[in-house]
Amino acid sequence: MVTVSLEEARAAAAAVPDPELPMLTLGDLGILRDVVRRADGGVEVVITPTYSGCPAMDAIREDIQRVLPGVSVRTVLAPPWTTDWITDEGRRKLAEHGISPPGRTPVLQLNPRCPRCRSPRTRLVSRYGSTSCKAMFACRDCLEPFDHFKEF
Amino acid sequence: MNSLETGDDCLVLAQRLAEWVTLAPTLEEDVALANLALDLLGQARALLAREGDEDALAYLRPPGQFRNCLLVEQPNGDFAHTVVRHLLFASYLYELYRAHPGDEVAAKGVKELAYHRDYARVWTLRLGLGTEESRRRTMAALEALWPFVDELFESRAELRGPWEQYVLATLAEASLAVPEGVEQRSGGRRGEHGPHLAALLAEMQALHREHSGATW
């Protein structure tokens, strides 16, 4: 049984890296919904998936339980996650790792800037990328191919 | 929303789309089709879990107990078939989800389906306005799949208007004519499926049936 305070548990869960975007923590990504005390005194961590089919949910659950042994992890769908919940720190880290961060929703029909040279002259290569949450773009100026975190 | 019908639609189409993996025309489309499949699989799991044990429902039911519409069980055919099938279906599922904002699967799924139908729309335009060959194949796909349109709206006639607005506008923009006088087929919602579903399920269920409880 975990004896940590809810604040400690929240901080530990928020610091767990996302398995598919390990430069981001669950806190950065905005998928940590809540940390609550269960009726039996234990701790429950509530998370939400980015996309319905996110295959990382099982790994995330196990990672949380590794840093917080004994906690239960519950997944909720409502309200649906949106990229607006990615923190400013999360956006900064994405850009630092060459992934163009999402714009604020609802998005204007502007292409994302190249994360390498900051050029706005980019083109869509494919609406889907290595994970559901990303699209593939390329820069017309420096030619860098890059992932863009889709507005969602 | 009928969780069993929509859950089965999503499950069967996810399996169909997954058949493209390693076979799609380009690596980008391979990845895109797998992502479409994954979204639908996630929705299917959440919907079927409302009806009982998701594994038992997916892996142990015979074809006659599936309630998916006939459109989603149609074979992939060529890429044009897959694109047209997705245009017809994703536009329908988008409207169905949009009509259920209080349903948490629908509320989440509608955002995913907005991307799906946009993907299908852009490809429909590219194929319809592309070469003679791409246009010929897209028209053939439209003719082959149009008989399964009415079934989508069997119990949800009010969704047809907004669906037509999107689909017919896309087809017009792609300079593709809507097939006329096509005899419509139905029966999926009553468990009356064609031979394609049995073959799809035989493959999807084989591992589970042979090694019940197997894990990675």
C-alpha cells in the first residue's frame, strides 16, 4: 500500500515519460486527469488517451505503477483530450526535439513552421505519421522532413 | 447509439484496413491506413466493452452474430476501393458520432473521424481528377460500393442529409457521377452477411480460437 501524499503521487505520476514521445512527461502531454484517494485509503491515478486506439495506454499504466507501487490506474474518455492540454513546457520540448508543436484549436489553415529553420514554407507529406497524433511535413526551404503534432 | 452495431462496424473495418499493412501503394499510405485502423479499433473496444467481454465478442462470435453493415466487410479491392469505402463509411460514422455528443466514445471519435473523412476526401479528389486509370478505378469502386449505402441509414434516416452534403459535394468536386438505379443490399444489422465476413473472421479469430488466453 502506498503511503505517499496525493501531492507526491501526483508529482510522481506527472513526471512519468510518455512511451511514444519520451521527451514529454504525462504532465506535459496533459493526459494525467486526476490523482484521488480511494475509499480503501489507496491512491487512484486517472488518465485519458490522446486517441481512442492509443496503443501506449497499457505501457503508461505499467510505468505509473512502477513509480507508484500499489496505485490503481483508471482510464476515462470524457471530456475528450485535446492538444490544447499540452503544456507550454511540452510544446517547447517538442520543438526542441524537431517535432512541430500543435497550434491552438480551432486551427487556422496554416502550415506549421519548420522546427529546424523556422520557415513557414512547409508542405504536407501525409496526414498520418508514426503515431496517430502526428502528420508528416517537409520544409520547402531547408528541405527538412519533420513530424507535426496534429491539432486535435 | 447502438454499441453492438457501431462496435462491429469499427472492428470489421479496422481488420480490413489492417490487411493493407506492408501492402499499401506507398509507405506513407501504409502508415496512414494503419492509423485509421487503430482509431477504429480503439472505438470498437470501448463500444464492445459495453456489451460484454470485448475479447469474447470479437473472437468467439460466428458471422451470423455480427451486426456490422455490409459496406465495411467488403474486400479492400484496389486502393480506390478502399478510399471510396472509407469516404462512404467515415462520412456516415462522423455524422452518427456528431449526433451523440453526450456519448463519450462518440465525443472522442468524432474528432478522429473528421480526420478520416478528410483523408478519404483528399484521396477521392486525387484519384478522380488524376489519370484515366485512377479515374476508371475510382468509378468502378463507386459502382461496386454504392449498393451498400442505404443500409447505413436504415434506422438513422436523419443522418442521410448531412452525409449527402459532404459525400455528394466531394464526388462532384472529383468529377465523379453518383451511380443511378443501383439495387440496394442490406441484412448486416440482422446478421445476414456475405461470404466475405466469414473469411475475414476466420483469419481474425484463428489465433484466439487455437490458443485461447494466449498473450504476447
